[in-house]
Amino acid sequence: MNTTGGLKGGFYKPLSDSDQQYIINEAIGLLERSGIHVYSEKARNYLLKAGAEAAADGLTIRLPRSLVEDAIASAPSRVVLHGRSTEHDVVLEDSRVYFGTGGTAIFVMDLETGNRRPSTLEDVKLNARITDALEHVHLFTINVFPNDIKNNDHIDINRFFWSLRNTSKHVMGGIYSMKGTQQVVEMAGLLAGGFHELRARPFVSFITLVISPFKIDRLYGDITCFIAEQGLPVVTPTEPVCGTTSPITLAANVLVHTAETLTGVTLVQAVKKGAPVIAGSVGSISNLRTMGIVTGAVERGMINAATAQIAQKLELPFYSTAGNSDAKTEDTQAGVESAISNLLVGMAGANYIHDAAGLFDGDLSISYEKLLMDNEILGMCERVLRGIEVNSGTLAVDLIEEVGPGGDFLAQEHTVMHMLDEFYETNLADRTHYEEWVSSGRQDMKMRTRVKLDELIKSYNPCYISDAKNKEIRSRFPEIRD
């Protein structure tokens, strides 16, 4: 199914221009003075070769201002995350906005019992299939973990293979082993018809991570270097949490975000100048009573909006976070928290907003019903981003004069012409009269969503890997499970 996407945000601005420049200068200064711990020997060597400086402990690497600024300059300001078909291409640049799934959740709400259970490979498949059908979810970040796969080296190939089989949208994912990463790149090359073809139109991308505060671990450092060497898109997000892994103030959290994700950008450019890299922000605030992260906080939306502004000023494509909720079911809290953050971060113009659909329970769980509910929310957010078009046709001055005082506009050709594109047409919300709602069974949002979900699961079953390619790939990677 075709998707929308790419509308312009950039009109919610929690930071002034001077705020942004202040944060950027201090972030680069921190990297130059305090540095970052780098546990990956490969990453350390690339950074040192590019001009970084090693402290006496051999672990701390300091990044000179000139090195970071050169990396910002050489990083592409535009990264295209391709779909398997061109209508799903996602162009990350400036303040263009796209929404997608995210995770990785370790539980799902079971469709039969309604209870939370560990997610499996079957849930990876079903989430990809449902996402493929959702108009306002523009790409698929693999959002659940297959707990039934026990060999760590088999996780990545299974997650990516079954995602690519069930959706033609771009597939992005976190990764769990170097072997798995290498297998996914090889498999994607087979699907593309060759590695050159894959690099020309990459329909997979990878999420690594700078660990807060200021650490690159061995695995993620090695994997980041490998992906950059291949010239494939890599996201280098960071997840500082106010009060625990960053200072408690939102401004300091944005500062830590900026410094840490610029570390990832610098590493990728040290490996290969011009390699496609996407800066990223995931952090939030902490619940100081429990010491846990608060995923549905309004402050999370504000932080991600502010970091989106920073990325726009630096002309870096940006991966951000919204749509999360701490609710334990698909209730009012879930809807309120998801809607507010998606709208805030969308209005700020973050390029790719991941986690935007399906997540709740503090990012631990996915709900299939919430995937559809959030798709509805995202449609409304996109209507806001589309704005109000003002021209002679939409103002309709001549028509107002023609109808005159006391008239109506219901039967006018102008009304018919604009009725389908001027309003957002809801698929799930109830807009009937009370009596009709009662006579139809008093269905609430979740009940109506479940009806739509059951219809979708029953009727929509695409397959985007041909029999020949399936045979070739399964022969090459026997660890792929049914």
C-alpha cells in the first residue's frame, strides 16, 4: 500500500537560534576536553588515524573541534532510506517528517488472551505485515524481539529476513552480533541483485548506539565501523536519561545528546568520508522514585524536538523518538501520551520519528491494536503538518459573495471539490450520533480497532521475496527458521 510522508515540520521551536549555537559549541567542547570512552579497538584506531587524541589511560579518546566540524561537513545532509518499491522511499533531510515503528519490545499483547506474553518470531512477521498496510507508518523499524530464537548469532538474519518478506517498506533494525550484521548485509545484497545495487538503493539500515554517558562499547563500535565500511546507512543515536545518565535539566540532556550523537557521526566519517549516517535522539526523563525511564513524558517530546532543531542547524539527517507510553493497556493514557509526543516532535521537523506506533508499557510491549490506533493519530499529525493552504481557491471569496448572507455551501461544487482532501478522514474514531452508537453495540475505540485488525490479518498477506530468492537465501542461511 502507498504511504504518505515527507511533509514539512519545523514550526515548533523550543530552542532559540542562540540556544542552539550555545549547545553545539559546548557539546563539541566537551568532546575536545573530556572525550569519550571507546572500548572498540577498531573504532579507536579509526578515530586516532583521523586525528583524535588518546588519553594516558588508553581508553579515553578526545575529539578535536576541527575533527568534529570536518565530520559534520562531510556527512551527507540528505540520506534516502529506500523501500523495495519507489513509493516507499523516505528522504531524510531538512525538516521533512516521516513516522515509523520502533522498539525493540520483548512482549506483545496476545490477540487471543489479551494478556502480555514474550514476543516470538511470529510476532516479527505479523508486525511487519500489519505495518505494510498502514498508510501513515512510513517505514518499519523491527519492533519486537524473537525470544524463541536462543542462538544470538541467528537473531539478526531471522528478524531482517522475515521483515523483508512481509513488507516492501524500508526495514531498519537494531543488531545483536557482528556475524548477524554481516549475514544481513549479504542477504540484502542477494535480494537486491548484488551489493552495488544494494548500496545504490539501500532498503535496509542499521541502528548502533553511543551508550550514555559517553561510551562506545566494543560490539557497537565494531559494527558501526563495519556498516560505514560498506557504505550503508547507519543511525548513531544516544539515550541519556535526565537525572541518571545525564544531568536532570532538559537543556543538559540536549547537550549530552548532541555531544554523543556527534561522536557517532565523527566515527562514521572517520571510517569513510561521505558515508550515510543519521544522528539520533532517544532519551527521556527518569522516575526518581523507581529509577526507571519515563517513556511517555511530555518532556521526552520536548527533548526530541530540541535535538531535531540542533540536527537541522547542523544539516544532519535525524532519527528521533515519539509515540511512547507508560500505560499498561490501550487506554486513554496511551492515546494521550502517544499523540502529544508524536505531534510535538513532528511539528519540530524531526526527519524519522521512530517508536511512533504500537509501543507502550515503557517500551517493553507492543500492541497490535495500538499499531492501528497510532496510525490514526499519525494521520491526524500529518494533517497538522500539511497546514492550511491559503490561495484564491481556498479562500473562495467569489463563492462567499455569490452565496451571500443567509445562504449555505453544502451543495456547492467547491464543497464537493475539496471535501476529500481538506479534512482528515478517520478510520477508527466514532463520529455518529449517540443513538446510532448505542444501536451499533456501544463500541469503544479498542473494540472498533479490533474489528479492523481482524479483517486486516485475515485479508492482507503479502509476500515480497520470490520463491527463487527464498530458495537461494534459505540455502545460504539455513539458520533462518520457518
